[in-house]
Amino acid sequence: MEKLDGRIRNHDREIEKMCNHHFQGFVDSITELLKVRGEAQKLKSQVTETNLRLQEDGKVLISSMEELKQCRVQQRNIATTVDKLTHCLP
């Protein structure tokens, strides 16, 4: 039992050494993850803002395109009317 207890203590010390050795790396990784999270939140905010601006600009563009479409329809109707009237004249 004494040998078993000694072996357990040795393994516990080895485990503790291993944990102490890797602890700083773990802390550094967590710190880096927190920085990445902050940067990701900033990026998300910028993407959301850009998306909103793009949607607003898109609304203006769609409105302009609708006006252009109406003008093209009128232009085509006028051209067709002039063509038909030209054929009707002697």
C-alpha cells in the first residue's frame, strides 16, 4: 500500500508539473481569444453598418431605375407613335 501511495503521489506531482507547464499557454490562448472576440464584434458592427448604407443606397438606385424604365417605355411609345403616323401620311 505504501508503494502504491508513493506511486500515486509521484503521478500527482507529474500531473501538477504538466498542468503548471501548460497553464501559461492556456491563459495566453484565452487572452488571445478575448482579443479575437472583440475584433469580431467590431467587424460585425462594421459589416452591419455597411449593409445598412448599401441598402439605403440601393433604394435610391432602384427608384432611379424605375424612373429610367418609365422613361424608356415612354420613349418607345413615342417612337412607335411617330413611326405609325409617318406610315399614315401620304
